[in-house]
Amino acid sequence: MSETKGIMIVGVGGQGTLLASRILGSVLTSQGYDVKMSEVHGMSQRGGSVVTYVKFGERVYSPIIDLGEADYILAFERLEAARWVPYLKKDGTIILNDRAIAPMPVITGAMSYPEDIVQKLRDKGVSIISSDALSMAQDAGNAKSVNVVLIGVLSALTDFSEEVWQDAIAACVKPKFLDVNKKAFALGREYALKKLK
């Protein structure tokens, strides 16, 4: 593969975007790619926007992904998907946790949360694999494993084996949380494989 590919992981502070990027980085490095990652924090401690860029290829010089360059965007909630969609390639895909997390302007009443975000994006021709990742995470045993559910969905869109992903999870997750995260990954992957049939 000579071309460089880009994946953006977008969410709000405290949603585990960093762990998701670590697992992804571990998978890509294990497959021999040059990988560059960069995090951009908003007010991440207060539920602000957080984005991680992951770029990989034979040789990567910068982690930054520009407008129209992302092959995939993992969006941990709807508004973040809408906010970052300009960075998606024309044939790219958004992997979405179909939930709304109100940002501070909505909480304070200064703004209202936009309606029908997902449908509006689809109407513009954006490819979206939407899931209730939170319910799957809860089924796996921990609501905080939404990040690994979304990684499971992403895994189904790649050529890397399930074993490679499982090894990366084992390398990045604390042993006491490993079983829950392996379940979360399996649920996300299974969901995506069904959707893609």
C-alpha cells in the first residue's frame, strides 16, 4: 500500500477516544505500517470536543488529516459526526454511536441540539454505519466500552484478521477490563458484519 490512509476518532472528553486510538495504532504497527497519531483536545475535561488523528502507510510524515482526507471517522456521538464530516473523503465512512451528548451551550440553553443529524448527513450522500454502541457496551458489561464497540465495527471494514485486533486489545487494556472489552469488540464486529451482508 503506497497511499497514506487516515482515520479520525472524534468524541467528547471522557469517552475513551485515547484508548480507541491506542488499539488502532497497535493493530497498524503490528501489520508493518508507519503510523503517526496526534490528539487535539478542546475542553476535554468538561465534555468538550476531542479528536485524534491516526495516519498510516509505508511512510507517514505528519499525523494531521486535512479536509476531505479521512477514510473513516469514528464518531462517539451525533453532533461530533456532523462537526467533523467535512474531513471525510467522498468515498469515506462514518462509524457512529447514534447517541446525543449535549455540549455546554445546549446544557446552558444558549443553543438547541440539532434534530435529525444522521438523516441530514445521509441525505447529503454521506456513508454512515450507525449503531447503538452504548447498548452493546452495556450488554458487554460496561457502558464505558463504547469506544471498543466502535473499534469492533471498524474492524469489520478492514482486511486485518480478528486475531490481530484481539491481540491489540489485550496489549492496550488493563487485565481486569479485558473480558468486558473483548465482548464489546465482538458485539461491534458482529453488528457490522451483519450490516455489511
